[in-house]
Amino acid sequence: MGLTSVGIGSGLDIGGIVTALVNAESAGKIAKFDVNEGKINAQISGIGSLKSAMSEFNDKLTTLTESATFGSQKVALSSKSYLSASVDATAVTGSYQVKVEQLAQSQKVASAVVADKASTLGEGSLTIAVGGNDSFNIDVVATDTLTEIMNKINSSDDNSDVTATIINGELGPQLVLGSKNTGLDNIISVTATDTDGNTGLVDTFSMTEVTPAKNAIAYIDGVKVVSKKNTIEEAITGVSLTLTAADIDQTTTLTISKDTAKTKTAIEGFVEAYNSVMTTINSLTSYNAETEQAGILQGDALPRSIQSQMRNMLSSQYSTSDGNKMLANLGVTTTREGLLEVDSTKLTEAIAADKGAIAEMFSSEDTGLASKMSSLLDGYVQTGGIMDSRDTTLDEQLSRLTDSREQLNTRMAAFSARLYKQFNAMDLVVSSLNTQASDLQSRLDSLPGVVRNNS
């Protein structure tokens, strides 16, 4: 590159001239690049907003494709003092009177009192069993104390049914064995064997029941129910009871009814998420005549296609065992703006009177509203879907724009170098002419008889 300062020969600001010429040549192209880059980035942002709203809507649809959302039951208790309850979808609507006579409990047996828990008891073995389960053996050596025997019982790999502990009572320490399971089927038996000729183990482990095993006893509508656990799962269809206290004189009313709130919440969430998608599309594709501002994706076929397909699905009828159904039958209608609105009272009444048709309408595989719409949205928002493809296309446009900027910079650098070369060449010529003119003037001034005109 040549001189970049004021021309030596010509006195021109070559640097300023070259910069002005380069800027004049590139300014229009750079402005066009900036405009295009802004549009592409705005489109990327718009596609991202649309994809986010559609993904959130798709999540709401997932709930409406699950059978648990529809026809579920709920349970209420007149008192929580004696039991708790849970229900599944097979529970039958109705009311039941429950009385708890007795809670289930596990048996506990105690050894004879020993003088000192650190004293040895002799050599031999203990065979322990609970109910009909396999027994396990504990080998007792001559140096074992009551504490060590307790530890051997609790740490035995074969022991899954008994817990051993030492209780220091008024008369002295005793080893207490407790069944891990409640009910009359879990009775503990202990057989002691002495092998050292003494009777220390046999005498100590002649067990005495200190807490009896009991089955739970409850009455449901006057029918006696017995369970070895405090959880009763098969007495009432679809209902699980957990007994917590007993008083045969107290009655708890258990009421099972249809859980309309779960279905209603799911449908209202569907409406809200759908409106969010439609609002996003309208915002991205609209034109404001007053401000003369166009949406980021105005004229783009993608959001309009999505909007059209979704609206068609919402206005369609869906086959159920109770005849063809559509959203309007549930109190969900379309406003003039293309959004959905819910008549809360009508929706509640429709769910309360429903016998399975709403579930079919939404969740029937391949034919239900939620199932079909979820499949539609998956094609757009899933990894590798249409939205990702559009993002890839826009990213490629940005990449090409970056390449064009680099090419322009390269051309402008060459153009600048060429201008500097031309202007510097001119400057040298002017400098040479100025030098020759000055030399000629000097020669003329030195000729005899030539009088300089100083005026």
C-alpha cells in the first residue's frame, strides 16, 4: 500500500479520498447485509417463540392422551381419626360405613430375665422361625453374652422376619424378639439347644409372649373384614384402606365420587395452551395498519399452515361410544378472534354426566383429538422436525451472509490498495513536475540581463 498521508507532491489528502471512495462503494452493500441479517435473526427468534408455545401445548396434550385423566374417582372421609383411604379408576361411586374394631399388631416374645447382659449363657444354638417361614439358626459359643446373641440374630443373613433388642426391666435385662410382620400368621417360635452339658440357653430362651399377635378387624357396611395387615386392599373394589386407630363404637363414612376436577383442569390447560399458540402466531404474522409494523413472519406459509391445521382439528367431530362429539358439547367454543373460551358450568356438567365419551374423544389412539393434534405437533417440534429444518435453513442463510461480508471486505481491501497505488503514482508525477518547474524557474532567474520582478 502506498502513502496514506497528505500527498507530498500534490498536497491532497489521499487517505481521506481513498476512504471516502471505498465507503461510497461498500456502504450500500453493507446496509443491505445489515438489513438481511436483522430479518434472518428476527425470523429465528420468531420461529423459536412459536416452537416454544407449540411445545408447551404439546405437553398439555400429553395429559389428555392419558386414561388416568378421565373417569378417575376421589374419596372423602367423615373423619380421619381411624383410617385413611385411596382409590383407583375401578372404584365404584357410593358411600360406605366403616368401623375399626382392632388394629393388626406383631407378636413379641421375651426371654427369661438374666442377671447381667454381659454375662455368658453357655454354649449351644437357637432355632428361630416366624409363622410358616423357614427357620434360621444362631450358633452360641461359650463366651457369648446376651448382647452378642442379640447382635448375631439381627445380623444373620438368613433372618428377614425378626428384630431382637434388649429391654432392661425392673427384674433385669431380657432379650425381646419382635416379628417384623403383623397378624396371627406371624407367630415366633424359639428352640434352644445346649451342647455344653448345662441348661443356660434352654432356661434363658424359654420365651414368654409379652405382646400378642393380632389381625386387623373392621366392619364395612356391617360385613366383618379380617386382615393380617393394617392395610386392607381388596375389601372394596378399587379402594385401599389404611387403619390407624380402633374404636368399634365409632363409624367413619367413606364416600367415593367422580373426580371431575382432574379432567376439567386438563381441558382448561389445553384451552389456555392452545390460545397461547394462536396468540403467538397472530403476533408473528399480523400487520398493524396504524403503526405500519408487520409481524416477523408475515407472509410466511409455515405459521399459517400450522394455524389452519389446528383449527380444522378443533372444529371436527370425533367418534365415541356415545355418538359423535366435538368441543362445543363440552362448553368449549371459538371466539371471533379465533381463540377458545370455556363455559365453566357447562364443562363441569358435561364431565359429571360423562360415561367415558370424553376420554374417547380426546385420547383414543390415532383418532382422538389430543392424539391427532399431538402427532401433528410432533412433526413440527420434535428433534429433526420441521421447526429444526427451518432453523437450519436460516442458519445457513446467516452463514452465507457472513461469507458475503468477508468477500466484500476482501474486494474493498483490493480496491483500496488499487486507489492508493493510483493516487500515489499521480502524487509522484505532480511532485516531479513541481521539481522541474522550480528548477526551470531557478535557471531563468540566473540568466544575464534578466531582472527579477519582485513585485
